[in-house]
Amino acid sequence: MNSRKTEILKMIEKHHKGLTANDIAENLDIDRSNVSRYLNELFKEGRIEKGEGRPVVYNIPSSNSSEVHVDNSSVVSFETLVGAQDSLKISIQQAKAAILYPPKGLHTIIFGETGTGKSMFAECMYHFAVSSKTLKANAPFISFNCADYAQNPQLLFAHIFGVRKGAYTGANEDSPGLITKADGGILFLDEIHRLPPEGQEMLFTFIDKGTYRPLGESGQTFEASVQIIGATTESSDRFLTTFNRRIPMSITLPNLANRSLDERYHVISLFIKQEANRLNQRIQVEKEAIIAFMLYDAEANIGQIKRDLKLVCAKAFLHYRTQDHPHLIVRREDCSLQVQKGLLKVKEVSERLDYFLEGKSEYLSFDPGAKEVVWSQDPERNMQVYNTIEEKVSTLSETGVPKIDLEKLISRDVDAFFETYVEELVQSPIHKELIPADIWQLTNRLYDIAEEELQRKYNEKIRFAFALHLQSTLERVAEDHMIVHPNLNAVRKNLRAEFQVAMDLSSIIEEEQDVEIPFDEIGFISMFLSIDAGNEESSAIDKVGVIVLMHGKSTASSILETAQDLLGTTTGLAMNMDLDIEVKAMYAEVLGHVQANFEKYEQGLLLLTDMGSLNSFAHLIYEETGIRTKAISMTSTMIVLEALRMADMGRSLEDIYLNIQVSFEAVVRDQFRKNKNNSELKKAIIVTCFTGEGVAAKLYQRIVPIVDQSKVEVLQMQFIERETFKKHIDSLLDEYEIKAIAGTVEVEYQNIPFFSAYDIFDDEKLNLLKKLTNDSLPTEVIVKSLASTITYVPSLELLIEDLQRIVHQIQNQLHVIVDASVESGLVIHLAFLVESILKGEERKSFPNLTEFTRKYRLENDLVRTGLMTLEKNYQIRISKDEVAYLTQMLLENRVNTVIESHTFS
């Protein structure tokens, strides 16, 4: 060994805490670049090891050296996931249910686009199983990507189920498969849809019976106790029906577009803190760079954000090492063009960015030291890129730094993204109207040529996917941003016919669009031409019935027809409710249809309505027919599309209902709250401002003295971003009856009255708030006062409880609030009304009934619908006059949900 190298090694051996290159250079009085060269040689020889931080500290390797590079870390769990209480809440509940389901849990399939975190989520399920003692502490978690062997079905089969000696050439001994290794634990199969048919059949046998045969075994079967978790980038409607039937739990992870800005900010912050920990250095990020990352279109979701942040941090580290910056600084211009394009969206969401734009300095600081959550399969969880930069910079002379291809160093796992890129686009829900007409026309012409040349058919779904891809390709070419095909030679070899046609098609694109198509792009076009998604036949399955029920002569028919045309299905029935049809008559028509087609709806019925007046039909149909029925109001074309799509797949009523809840939470949020009696909930007033402390604290001090704190809780909340704030309101509604919101930002939501900060300092408005929080008369007080008067009902107490619930529901449907005394008065009024009708007494007529009902048609319908349960329970008929009186009382006594605001002169 070189004497200098030996001297350096001995010096490190004497210093147990380690030495930096500078320490050694100063002590031995030699050039630092030479020291770095010797240190790198010693490191490659395995004689020394490098520390994680900066500057790099060199040590003698310990006997128990670990490959894991993150010291200050903890195991990933559901609780540590960003969005655990918001966008991932339902997915986590499903996952926990799958793990805890007796006796050995449920096999599970995780749906999600590339980069949504399916592998991490599967690992969370494993750690939850261990922590809940469902699995033993030493239970195995085996992970395998089926795509790795998709081109070799025999090897893939052998890898999963094992192989017997002599099963094929080269099988010289018995080899256990992943099923054997995972016995007593969990086997995670990523890209499970890539399993060949033979592998699928054996997996189904194992799922059904718990037995399997290794490759080459003809007689003996083996048993194993393994919970299967599969993951796929395929959408659930394209996933094999055989998989769907045998794997009972399906979980869909949201893509980045369906997560709030608040969550996206936390994801970005988490990743930057991880890089700060790895480098043991503060990272300062320009505010505009943060906003760009929050708003740009990350096609590969969270995985892409992580890779793009890794790239920009690596650039910052290079500047730090070569330009003597005191710490790492990430600027907007360091971001890729794709990320910087996010800033173009600032105006679209400026209101939602208030929290991030106001009161922040130009740079946000992220310091090392925070506890870091890691997962075992994280490809970014190492120091390779930083160590490579460090080595190259350290070994350079003082004369300059050559260009380092950072993207090549970082993007080690891009192949996985491109393997699934085409498959993801096929599932895209984007429709024609979002694609420029010239692109759509060109796409159709290209595919018409391809159909003739290749003698195959391409359906509209495939054409949509290619049109979308073509549009983005042309944008990339215009910006001189090329994407390299990760497996171009294999495409040319395996898809020769398609590749030849793709070359011809690329010439047409070049001529029409006046661009030059890169050779790699021809590989992608070939892959599109190889897709055969037009000839799939779905087997007959029992379906949930779907009825679209809406006001108007053709509203329901029009929406259903559009959805059916887009999906190519005949599932579903439209029922239009003319404006002159009574609610009761419409219900009779729906009920008659369901009863006449009972067998058609045995799997359940989903009612898709346009407003709450029709929503109560679900409960009534179930009561009268026994058919499980659920209703969703505020229905849009997208909701009808989703309902029909899942019904055609044979998904259960509960599954369809839950999936629509997840996918369209912002639209139909109030349909899925827990149905608790308000008397069980504690009352609350929410005070809010941007910090949750400043103005909110002053409002708190003003409100607390006027309320009974034993009955009403005043909650201080931070208003970060409107949609996130609304989600927090939703979560509170399970525990509280929120009587009002007071704050600096006006919030109209869930029919909750809003008071501005100015209102709270207005004595008259403050008194109104006090009235809203007062209790209605307790049930027992009303019963006691009416006991000697109302005698024709079986149970006065049950009647009053029913009426209190009905009055509250009608207020919600009408989006009307009355104060507690009026609410009690309405309950008593209705109690006397029921008694009077049962006695057969005459009731007075409502003056100008026709004119009133014409003017308040919708309000009358909502009140009429709300009273249908009362009519059914007590076998009575409430006249139009009485409905009008009740409607009038509610409208004339309502409190504005947004209190009239004042302005300073």
C-alpha cells in the first residue's frame, strides 16, 4: 500500500470519532485534493466508511455496519403518513379492517397511479399487523415486483411458488419460492396484473385453498399461511374480474391531484427535511420554488415530487460545495422547467395560497435533526448522489469543475415509471373536449392507418390515451425536453410490425405538426399500437341497480345517456320528475318500478338524485321492499359515470357508495357524515384566523362570557386553506353540533351561520349568537306540558323525538336555521297537527295557496318530503295547506347563515 495511504489509514484508526479530509490535510500538511483521492481509494477498498453528514467524516468500519443510511429514523406507520386524517383516512380504515378481519385477515389489492405510495402503504399494513399482534414480531414481509419477470412466465412462476429439481434446464436443486418464505407473514406482489395466466391460476388456488405446488411438482401439494397484498397501476374497472372476486378488499390511493394543497405542502416539507437530515445541513428554499412544487403537474405523483426535489437539492449541494455558500440554497431557477410551470397557476388558486404567500420571508428554512420516517423499499433513501458529487468535486484540481449530469445520477428508478406510463394513460378519465380538435383529428387518422396496416381494431379509449400522449409529446418537443425510452431495443425486437408502422406514423406527425419526432418517441408509439383493449368481453355478473332521479322533463335522461355513451353500457334507468308532479306521486312511481323489477335490484339499488327532496326515497324503499338502497344527491355527470362503471364491474352497493364518497368528497361531503341525533352532540362555536391565535384569541375572549361553557365549547382553529378548513369542520361534525363560525375569512359551509370579527364586537350581533346557542326545550319538558292534551298517539315521547328530528332535517334540507325557541314552537305545532288529524278535525285553509306554492315550489317540496316519514308512521295525510303553513313559518323565522357584514368607514 502507498505509504501516504497507509499513514492516512493509521491516523483514522487512532481517532475513534473520525476525521474529515481537511483534518487530515492540515495534520499531515499535504494537499487536500490528494487526501480526498486516498480517502476515496480506501473507501472503495472497504477499509474505511463515510459518515452521513457534511463535511464527510471518515471512520474505520464497525463490525455491525448497516446498509441503511438514515440514523435518525423511525419505521413508517399509518399515523406518520401525510393525509392520515384527510385524503388517506378511509384507505387506512379499510387497510386496518383487512388486517384485523378474523381469522387471518383479508387478501387485499391496492389500486393507485405510479408514485402514489402503494409499496409504502403495503409496508404500513405489515407494521400495523405486527403492532396489533395479528402477526408475530418476526413475521416476514416479502416484497416482489411481478413486472421484473413478466417476459419470462416460467421464471416468474418459479420465483413465487418455488421449483423442483429438474423442472427445467438449469434447475439443479429444489428452490423455495416466495410463498414459502412469506409463510406466517405477508407477501406483497407489486404490478400483480403482470402475472401470467398459469401464475394467476395457481395464485387463485392458493387464495381459495391455502395450498400450492412448486414448478415441476406433480403430486404433492404444500400449505402456507400467507396474506396476499397486491398492487396495481391498473384502474379497478380494467382489473381482472377473477382478481376482484377472489381478493375481497380493494383500496384506492388518491393521486396528487386529489390531495389538498395543505397535504402537498407537508409532503414537500417532509422530503426537504429528509434531505437536510441526510446532509446534516440547513436547506433554505426560495418561497417561489416552494409554490412551484405545490402547483406543478407531477405526472408520477408523489414519487415524481421526491425525484424532482432530490434533483434540485443535489444542484444546491453542488453550488454549496463549489461556490463556498454557507448553507444549501434552493432557488426557483434551480427547478426544472416542468416544476417552474407551476407558478403559472398562482392566479388560479391565489385565494387558497394566502397562508403560504402572506407573512412569509423570501426563503423558508429547513433544519436537520427532525425525526425521519423511512420505509425499507425507498429508492431515494441513500447518499449515493451526494457522495458521487462529493467524490468528483473532492478529486478535482482547483482550476474548475466539469459539468456533472445530475439527472442521470438521480433518476435511477425512471424505468418503473415508463413501464406503466402507457397503461396509466389508458385509464385516463379525460374526454374529447379537453383535447385540441387538430390533435384529435390527427389521432383518428393515424389509428385508421394503423388499423388497416396491422389488421386490428382500436377503440376510442385507446385513441383518447394516445391523443393525450401526443399532445404532451408535442409540448415537450417544442420545449426541447426529451424523454429517453428505457427499453427501445427490446421494443424494436419484439414489436417489429408495430415499430415499422410507428415510423410511418411519425413521418405524418412531423409533416403535419412541423416538428422532428425523436427516435425514442417512435418506441412509445409502437407500445401504443401494441395495446389491444378493444376486444375484451365482460362475463355476466350480478349488478347493483342504478336509477338517476332528477327534477325536470329530461334532466335525468340527458345525464344518464351521456354517461352510457361514454362508457358504452346500457346499465341504469332515468326517471324524470316534471315540475308539476307531486313528490308523493313520484315516490309511488319509483316504488312501483322497483317492486315490479324486484329481481333486477336484488343486489341493491343506488339512487342518484339532484337534490335532497328526493333523497329520503332510499330509506322508504328499503322499509317497504327490503331492498338495500342508498342515495346520493347533488349528482353530476361524473358521479353517474363512476356509479355505472363500478356497477358494470359487479362491485357491491356499499363499495360503490364508499368509492364515490372518496372520489367526489368535495361535492357530496354532507351525504356521508355519521347520522347522529343532535341531542347526543355537544354544541360548539368555532373561532378562526390565519394563525389560530391572534384575532381568534380576541374573539374567544369576547364569546366565552356569553355562553354556558358546560354546554357549549368554543374552539380556536387555524385557517390555512379553505378546502382543508372545511375538511376539519367535517371531522368535528361527528362530535359537535357546530352552532356558528366566527373569524376573519368568510366561510359559507354546511348551513353554519358565520359571524365576522366585526360582528362579534357588535352587541346586537353578539346577542344573536347567544340566542343561537341556547337549548331548545328538552323532550321531557314538552312531553310533560302536553301530556294531558295530546292523547291520540301511542307514545307522546316517541312523537316528540320524531318531530325534533324531522324539524332538524327539514332545516338542513332547506338550508334554513331558526333559533331554539322557534324550533320548539314548530315541534309543538306539529304535535297538535298530528293530534288534530287523528281526531278528524277540520283545519283552516292557507290564504293564496296557489300563488304561495308557485313562488316557493322547491321549499314546499322539501318540507313535503321531510314530512313523509311522519305521515307513514302515524297513517295520516298532511294537507297542502299545512305544508304551506310550516314552510312559511320556517322562511319567516330563519336566521341568515352569513350574518350581514359591516365595513369600516
